[in-house]
Amino acid sequence: MISSYQNICILGSRVNILSIKEVVGLIDRWIGDNKTKCRQIVVTGFHGIWEAHKNPKLKKILNSADLWVPDGIAPVWCARFKGFPGIQRTPGAEIMKTFLEEANNKGYSNFFYGDTEETLSALTEKVNKEYPGHKVVGTFSPPFRSLTQEEDKRVVKMINDARPDILWVALGTPKQDRWIFEHKEELKVPIAIGVGAAFRFLCGHVKRSPEWVGNYGLEWVWRFLQEPKKLIRRNLIDVPQFVTLAFLELIGLRKYD
């Protein structure tokens, strides 16, 4: 976990406090810094923190990342409560969009790993059209099952042979973060970042909420209305439990390692 930026601890998870501009600036620096070490960036909010709270092994993985920034509003509210006014969310889709603008100017290359062939095709077509100065050097949609050891090795080799400046992984939290952690010693990529549903947002397969909805902390309602079956348990069971425990921690009645 990078220590040069402020962070807050929520249920034992350390989340960095940066703007989207700062995140992309750091990515830019890391690309030019050392291409032999793969740095991991975690982008998740309540969901990742809650999963880490339930699973100490996952918490250790997420806390070991070079950077963990808040995709959702929950850690932002916690940060504001702890005296960090003006903190904003850093959604994966916005990080991607801002980075692609930078990549368009500097000719950086990307590899997209995850989601469906349909989504990857639409994403590649859209970003090539809107950011012609950057490069998509590869995509891969994994099957809906665990890869065999040989298949896994071939995927890593495919990514390494493509030599992207950044690897975007869209397997969902926490699967994407586990995958990056387990492979970062093998990956010859400067940065690997898990971005969840960002591919679908950017290519237009899932409509993003208006900015004001996200700023008021209501994006979870928007997402729930679009994907109720996927999010019903998270929103109706996990969220109330998380809010209760986080509130008790904020007022000093509970403490988590």
C-alpha cells in the first residue's frame, strides 16, 4: 500500500484518498518508472471493504495493493466524517476515461481482460474511435469457469507478449483483485487495475447514472434498478450491516484491525 498519500481505515481496510487526476498522474509516473514490477491498483468501495471484513485473507490482499481508491460513496462519507472535506469518488470508469485521454496524447497501450467478447468488441471499437492516439494491444474474455493451469499460463503469456503499459481487469470484486495479486509476480506489465463494470459503462452496454446522482450517494439505487437480481442481496442485506458497523467504528464504539 502506497504511504505517500493520506488514507483512512474502514473496518480494517486502508483506502487512499486521491482525486481522479492524482490517480492518473500516479499511473503515468509508474508507467515511466519501472516496467519490471507490476503494481496493483484496487478500485472498490463498500463492496470490497465488506468482503474484506468478512474474509481476513482477502483483506490482506487488498491492503497489500500499491493503491486502493474508493469507487463508491461509502468510504467517501467515512472520510468526510473523519475530517477530509471535499473528497470525491474515484469510479473505475472515470479513471479509465481520464487515463485514455492521457494515453491518447502519449501513445500508451492497453490490454482489456474480462467481461464478454461482445463487451470487449464494443469497448475496443469505441475507444479506438474516440482515442486514436492510444493502442489496444490485446483483449481476452475468460470462460465462465476456472481456467486450467495451462490455460492460465497461456493468458499470462498472451498479456506479456502484448507488452501493454496498463492491464485493465474486469472480473468483478473480489475476483479481479485476487487474480491480479496471484499473478503480479509473473506479469510484465507496469500496472494492473481492477475496474469491475467499467468496460460495460464505457462501451454503453450499461448506462451510468447522472453525475449528480453519484455525488449525492445514490448511484447504488440507479445500479439496483438496472440490475436488481445481481444486487438485491448486496443492497438489502449487506449494506445495512456495513453501515451499522462503520458507524459504530466512526463514533469510537468499535475498532477493527
